[in-house]
Amino acid sequence: MPQHPQRSLRHEYDVYVEQEIERYKDSIPRSAILKIGDEAVSSLQSQDQFGFDELLIWAEVDRLIRRRLRVPTYDTWRRRRIKLIEEYRRPEHWGLSANAPIVREIVPSTETHVLLAGAQAEGTALYLVTNGCQITALHEEEEMVERVLSAAGQVGLTSRVHGTVSAIDRWAPEQPLTAVICSTAAFAKLSSAECARVIEVLQGATLDGGVHLVQTIVAGQNALSLEQLRERYHGWDITVSPDEASSGTFMARKHLT
């Protein structure tokens, strides 16, 4: 399995700061950015910075925005990160019991690669990445993917999360999967034949002993029936259990060969 490079805490902090600055720039009108640019020029002139170029001006703009946002220092961010990670590692923080399928069936480690597809997955993603897993967050809506990436960025773990904006039938795994967690809503727009093809692709990419967890009830309705799932996962070890949200979770584990 391809290894994800481990980034330093300092690098993760720099990524966090950059994301905060860019998010702020995206939230204000161009006129406001130009006003900050004028302030940056004035600041550089007051520092006897003559002959400065556009790169220097934009660096000063970023410095001014960082001060305006009161972005924490590296040491403060690191202490907060350690505290948050300790809390996020606890399944109880996310309303999960020790017997919840995601807690019981997925053994987190740096070698564990989990696909999260078609669900609001910030909490699930943070629980898994803070426990060491690698995550691919897949969703048709860019906002949903950005929410997962942003949540990971708050604790400096963006290196463990790969976000992809795509429908599940237009995506193909680039590396073996240890687990797949998805809502049947991910299959809602697909025909029966398309569902079968997608599930077959995911099954083929899953390592022996790997597990698929499928939320079987979405907004009170079955988007994909248990009978259909049982048929698609013929030959896998299958169980169905209620979860903390009073909906069902279909679990299928691939046999060891």
C-alpha cells in the first residue's frame, strides 16, 4: 500500500494558518482586500521598505490578516491540538458507544485506509484520523468535502485526509481500502446495475478482512434495501445492527483467503 508522507507539526501549522487566511479572503469583497493592500503598502513604507515588489506586499497583507484574525502562535496551537486530539479519540465525544460498529469493527492504525462516502462525516473522520487512520472523504458536494478537510485542519491532521468531490460511480480507488463507510444515499441516483458495479469495484479494492459499513436508513427511508445489500455481498460475513441514531448499519466483512 502506498505510504502517505508524515508531515511535521510545524508544516501542519503553516497549512492551518494559510487556510485561515484564504478563508478570510474568500469571505470579504474585493474592495476590502484592496483596502488591506493599501494598508500593507503604508506599513512597508513606514518600515523604510523601498523597492518592494508584489510578493512582499501580499506577504504583508497575509501578516495583517493573520493579526486581524488573531491566529494563535505555533506553541498555543500545538497545545490546543494535543488537547483536542485526546478528546476526539474518545468515541463517547461523538456520541458513540464502545459497541458502535465503527468502534467495534475498525481497528485504527497508520495502515488503516478508510473511504467515507455520501455522508456528513466530519465527526466520523475526526474520530478515525485522530486515532491514526488515513481517510478519503468522497462526496458530490464540495462543501461537504471542505467541511471534513477544515475539521481535520483544526487539529493539524490534513496529511491524513484526502478529499475528493465526485459521485461514487465516477470514482475509483487508487490504493487498497481497509474499510468503507457510506450512506446508501450515495447510491440513490444510480440504477441497480450501476450500484452493482460500484459495490463490485469497492469490494475488489478492499483488503482481505476489510469491512464495509453501510447506513441503511437515510432520512427515514431505505435508499438501498437490506435484501439488495445481502445479494451484493454474497460470500461476505454479514450482520445488521442498530446504531446510536436509531438507524440500521449493514456490516459486511471480506473473508480472509
